[in-house]
Amino acid sequence: MSFSSAVITFPGSNCDRDMADALEKVSGTAPHRVWHGDAELPQRLDFIALPGGFSYGDYLRSGAMAARSPIMQAVVEAAGRGVPVLGVCNGFQVLTESGLLPGALLRNAGMNFVCRNVALTVENNQSLFTSGYTAGEEILIPVAHHDGNYLPMPKRLTGWKAKAAWLFVMPRKSTARPGPLPGC
């Protein structure tokens, strides 16, 4: 499966090389490496990735300064045209701060850094990211964050559900055994 992708790098990104390696392994094509200060994306992209790290040191709010980088206007426009955009860790925070994901990221309960596996239920298996799963399947996903408590905007929540945009949900009762991650 060959596709054209781009990895956006911000000052403080520390997972951009890993993201680029993963995309090359999946697509067979090296992704475009795009610097946050660029104003344009390469033509005919099929996928855009915003990696983890600590963009701009997360001095204001996680992802807030990176969301105002020149390249983000082009990312928002590409997403509006239907180009899939993946934000991992700090990249998810950047997407939230840019307005692509309606809502806010709050500090974790207890104000502690969280590093563990979390059980999720596959809500929608009809997407680029979830087609390898069965709807209703429970999976474990590693998380490591301090500001990962996503609070969607209530007015937009219904519209998202109607479009089946929710890919995963937290199960009310889990049969999986989440636990600590090695190295955290």
C-alpha cells in the first residue's frame, strides 16, 4: 500500500523520526518531513501526522503555541479537504488547540502524570485506523501524559456521534488487565 504522507516537526518534537520510520514501513515511501515554520504542505498528500513530544516546551498549554505555527493553517485546510490527520500524544494536543478537534485537554485527575495501558472499546471499525479491529472489541493502548483528559465540546458531540467519528470509547466495565508500562 503506497501513499504520500507528511510528518510535521515542531521545536520540541521528539517522536517525529519514529513516526516517519513507521509511515515508511507501512507505505513503502519515505514521508515528507515538514518544519513547523513552513507555510505550505507538499502537493497531493494522502496522510498527515503530528508526532508526540513537547512542542515549544509546552510552556503555555500543551500544544497551544504549536497550534499557531504557520504550517497549521495548511494542515487545517488539508483536513477540510478530507486528508486524514493523525495527532499522537502532543500532536493530539496540537490538533485540539488548533480547533480541528472541538474541545479541550484538561489535566489528569489527581494532577499526576499517567503512564499505563488503558482499555478501550472499538466503537467504529470503518476507518483507516480501525479497519483491522472488530466493532465492540476491547483493546489495550499505552498512554503517557499529564494533560490527556479530553473534554469534547457538548454542542459538537452529537454531530460527531451522528457521523460515527468516535473510533474508541472507554468501556464502563473492562475485562482487560491494564497495568503499568515498562520504562515509565
